[in-house]
Amino acid sequence: MPILTEKEFENLAYNAKQQAKSSISPEDYVILPVDQLASPYVNVSTIILNADKEPAEGATISVAADVFKHSTAQADGKVYLEAVERDQILKVNYMNAELSFTANELPSVVSFSPTMLDEVIIHGKKKSDFWYNFTAIGLTALTIGIVYKTIQEEKSQPQPIHL
């Protein structure tokens, strides 16, 4: 006994009546809703955008229950996962912000808002003067050492006596 969706059954019945063939009765077929015929798996794809509505390179999408099933967005922001169960939870991550969707409810474009992204504060440090001071002290000590050595050498040479 063939299995038909309601739409297929209606088309078949309409065509049969149009061709004046024998009538088709519902008892000859099992009618199932479309969602029961669909595969429990879906291929999901989306484009991930950052707060500036530009492709979020490096953003990831993963199946929450399977750490090995994930994808990373390239420069165009597109990600793709194959054979994900419809009711699986997907996590979209970008810059420590995370959104969750079920596989069958994933929008075609996932966009992160500016308020979702943490503020980044960069602390600068003034370059230390220690090395400059250390170098100056070293050069001063070297100069003093050279002058001292020169004076000592002059003292060690015999002095001429003039009469």
C-alpha cells in the first residue's frame, strides 16, 4: 500500500477524476502528515554577522551534545553542518557571546548585537626608564674607569728630573 501525503492524495484523486478512471478511496492509501515523512536530520547553514553587521570571521556553530560536530565561519561568515537532528540545540559563539537555537529554528542570518559583546579595555604601560638609566650609569662608570686608568698609567711612568 503506497504512502502519500495529503497533498499527493488530493492531486492523485483530482487527476483520477479528470481522467474518468475508477474512483480512489481513502481506504486504499495511508495518509500521513508531511512532518512525519520528513527526515529526523537536517543540514543547517547560516551566516553569522558581528555587531557592525559584517561577516563574523572565526565565529563557530556547534551541536551542544556533540563536541565533534562544529563549524567555523570563514571570511564570508557562512557556516554549515550536515545531518543534525531537528531537535538538537545548536550554539553559535562569537567573541565570548553565545546564542542558542534548535536545528530546525536556526535563522538564515544570525546577528550579534553590540550589547552582547563584552567591552574590551586595553591597559598600556609606559616604557620603563630603568634601562635608560642603567645604560647612562654604565657609560659614566666606564668613562670614570678609563680616566682613572689613564691617570694611574701616567703616575707609574718615571718622571724626568730637571736640574
